[in-house]
Amino acid sequence: KTTESSIDHFEEEELLQSLPKEKGWVSQYMYLYQQFWCPSPLIQPTITFQKYFQAKHNDIVIASLPKAGTTWLKALAFAVVKRSHSIPTSQNDPHPLLNSNPHTLVPFFELDIYANKTNNVIPNYLSTLPEPRMFGTHIPFPSLSHSIHNSDCKIIYICRNPLDTFISHWHFSNNILSSQSLPTLTLEEAFEGYCEGMHPFGPFWSHILSYWNASRDKPSKVLFLKYEEVKANTNSELKRMAQFLDYPFTPEEESGGVIDTIIELCSFKKMKELEINKSGKFANKIENKHFFRKGENGDWVNYFSPSMIEKLSKVIEEKLDMESIFL
Ligand code: A3P
């Protein structure tokens, strides 16, 4: 008997045979699927998500390249949207962010929901999530499900200086590899791949540009944030985010310190020290502590040689319009 999942599996086998393939960073391989490098274990979940996910008009999607500040943005957006029933953070009624990692509260489509749940339970799971539903993804804008493109749901994208994103990703990958007693990636091999655009969900330039252009075309649908700006002006960026999501802060909330409470709750220092983020695991696999390393701008200076700076700066200059995006 041919079931739907066996058709999917057969189609996947055929598809994989036809796609360009490279060594992955953490996974064994990455495939060039719809013009982005998709880690092999995420191909099937991505296809299932694309085929079946039905967006609701009030869904919220947090999108990013890995290591661009996803965890922080998920925490901030969750705290903003769910604040009516989760602020203040009293001892009897602790805020969900004190007991759960942001990736549990705002699950990824391809890394969590469609990867870890069986297809027959997903529709029910999705339909029972409290609204507004909040999701995360590393999939580039053009490859999101049609229903996300066609509904009124909103997307917030966070972009980070590619040099810092690279160093953060290299550390993260090596932490995961080490925890599985697998050989780690040298800085040089990861760097060569990165400059060619061959890294998970890369090329980074087309990923960033896909959301940047979408935010220019549809400013009410896609908000483009920068990690460095959120760090420098957390208060005003948080207000911008709340406004965009149609959850603006009232003057009473502002004067009552709600914004500061959220900023403190989601701060790197606070989150890194929480027991759930020190000892818990995300999707039963990755230790939460790996999502909190330094949380600083400019750590790349401690790793890049002058020739690496020259090479990557050239790639960035050629592929991205730095003036309009980063300045
Ligand atoms: P570093 O490795 O440079 O420290 P992602 O969440 O997309 O996986 O990105 C992880 C990066 O964001 C890591 O960067 C991590 O330390 C940083 N980060 C995590 N939580 C943060 C927070 N609350 N505030 C600022 N940066 C944070």
C-alpha cells in the first residue's frame, strides 16, 4: 500500500540524486535546494513544511540566518506579544521565558516541528497552539510556504554582521560536533566554504537580500532588524517591533516600566544564567547553553587574519549593498 509518506520519501530520494551536494558543517551533507544550502536532515522537513503548512493571518514568523540573534529575537518578540498574561514576573507566576528556552516557546518549522513530529500529529498540534502562533525559521524568503506569502502573517528578520555571524556559527558547529565526539571544523575550511556561500542556509548574501528586498516591497509584512542596532538601541527597536506586530506599548506601559522589564528579562546575562539555558536541551538534541556564547559585537577581530578580512570584505562588498543594509 502506498502511503503519503512513502511517496514523499521516494520523491525525496529522486530529488536528492539531482541536487548538488557538499560536505555539511554539522550534518554529513548539505544540498543546494531551491538555491540555498540545506543540511541533509532538513530537506524532508523543509519540503513537508512547504507543502502542508497553512498560515493564519495573525501568525508571527521569526526568520534569520543561524547565529544572527535568533534566540534573542524570539525571546523579545514572545515577551512583547504574550505580555498581557505574562508580565509581571512574580514568583508565583513565573514568566514562560524563565522556565523555557525561546526555541521551545517559538519552535522552528524545519528544525523542530516538521523534523521531530510525525506528519499525522502536526495538523492537530498546529491548530491547538495559542494565537497568535509564533514560529522560527532559517529558510530564505522565497522558499517559505505559499501560505506564508499569501496570508497577512508577519515576519521579523534579524540580520547580523556576516563576520560575527560566521565566527558564532563556527563555534556553535564545533560545540555540537565536540559534544558528539566528532571531528571539528578548522577555521580555514569553514571560512573557505562561507566565502563561497556554502554554509547552512547560505549563501548568506542571498539570504539577507531576500528578506531585505521583501521588507522594502512589503514593509507591513516584513520587518528587517539588525542585531547591532537592537543591541545599541534596544528600547526603540523593541518599540518598533511591537508597533509592527500591532502590539504597541501604551503610554501607561511605557511609564510603568514594561519595556525595561522585557529588555532585562531577555538580556544576554539574564538568559545565559537561567537553569533551563545552562542545563536544558533544545528538541532533545542540542544543549541550550550553546545558544549563549559571548553576545558581543566584533568578536571576529580575535579570529580573522588580515587576508581573511580582505577576502570576506571583498565578498561582502561585491554581493551586498552594505551602504543601504548595514549603515
Ligand atoms: P555569539 O556566538 O557571538 O556570542 P542565534 O540565536 O541566532 O543562534 O545566535 C546566537 C548568537 O546570539 C550568539 O552570539 C549568542 O551569544 C547571541 N545571543 C544569544 N542570546 C542573546 C541575547 N539575549 N542577547 C544578545 N545576544 C544573544
